[in-house]
Amino acid sequence: MSVLKTGTHNGVIYAGTTVELFGSRLDIFVYLLEGLVVDTGPSRFAGEYTGFFQSQRISRAALTHFHEDHSGNAPWLCNHGIPVHINPSALGICRKKAGLPLYRHFFWGKREPFSPRPLDSTIETERKSLQVLKVPGHSFDHVALYDPEEGAVFTGDLVVTPKTRIIMRPENIHQIMDSLRVLLRHDFRTVYCGHAGVLENGRKVVEMKLEHLENLTDEVLELRRKGWSIKAINKKIFPKRAPLTYISLNEWASIHIIRSIIKDTLQL
């Protein structure tokens, strides 16, 4: 059993667990603000998260995106009469059981079907109205929730780390950069991240990540103009493979960064 780490920051309650498997370690956090749950955690730790939900006053939930580490306990909330909201583009996916690669099943657990409601341009807490920002790139349906009153934003998997070294195969680096720019058009300091937890210097982290990806893009495209192959560029910039690349059978890999920078550029 994993220990649920809980605490509060500026009125936001956070709860997180740590996944450790095959040498990889990753934290996953959910947040609660005035009755609104942001993300639901993976079903692998259903007992911990549902116990937390039962100990709190919850009126609704919002998902930053459909991935199973964020939506795994959404079926439990729906079954207990708590409405769950998500980007309308992901409604159909959520209504079907998630078909997951084996390693993700072990990492996060299964994700049963559930019936969420569509997110609008805002979502309400007991006293506040949070703005729903469309920030695709990590996934097609990704959103962030912005609290202008507190200068805070709930970012799911958009930020995570200032230096991206591996991504999933479907991710789009150019969309991620555009989404980071969307965040920076708003006045905020604190980031509530799905994996890094509470980042009090969140704006700085977002700026650092955008600068890193912009510089990386310039480097990759310059090497491409010189005739380098995608594999050669990847080996130069990322000479060591991450353990998760082996575990995931290349679903998570640095080469997807290189490929997206080059191929998704052609689609702009």
C-alpha cells in the first residue's frame, strides 16, 4: 500500500502517491479547491484516493485530460453521484474501458468506463469561477484550470519538468510550446502540477520549459538542415536512453521529441 501524502497550500488541499516500478519513480497528485476535485489519481491506489475523497466535502470534479493516471478513480466518483467534467473532445474515450499497454496497467491500474460531463469555458467552486484553458500537446484534450483571484493554475501534465527529455509517441512539441505561451498570457505565480506537486515559482518553471523547448527546436532543425537523420540527432542530443523507454517498449522516448519537432513543423 502506498502512503497518501496530503497537505494544504493557499486553500488548496493536495494528496499524492508515489509509483515505483522497475527502477522508475513518479509522483501523482490530485487537488481539492472548495469542493472541486482536479484529477482523480490512478486506480492502482483506489483505496488511498477514494478514502481521501470520502473524508472531504466534494461537489464535482474536473479532469485535465483523459489519461488513466488522472482519470482512474473518476468512475468511483461518478458511481457515488459526483459529476466529473472533461474536455468535450474526450467524452467518447471515457465512455469505453481504457485499453492500456501492460506496463501502464502495472504502473497505474485499469480505467473502467465512466460518463463525464463536458467542460465549459469556466467551472465553479463554492466561491470562485476557474477559467478552463485549452492547452493541447501532451494529449489532444488537455486543459488547465486558471484561478485569477489567487494567481494559480492547475496544469495536469503540461509542465512537470523544465527540461523535457522523453515524451509519449502521440505528443506534439509545437502544440506544447503554444500551450505554455497560452499559460504565460495569464497572471499567475503558483502551478499545481499533476506530477511535480505544488510549484510556488511555477511561472518561472513554465518560462524555463518554454525556453528549453525553443532552444531544443532550434538545435534540432539546424541539424536537420545539415542533413542529419532523426536517429542521429536523437543520439547526439540524448545519448543515454531513459529507463522508462525500455520499460514502455519505446512508447516513452526521446526520439519522439526529435520526430515531433521535425515532422510537426511541416504541418504548421
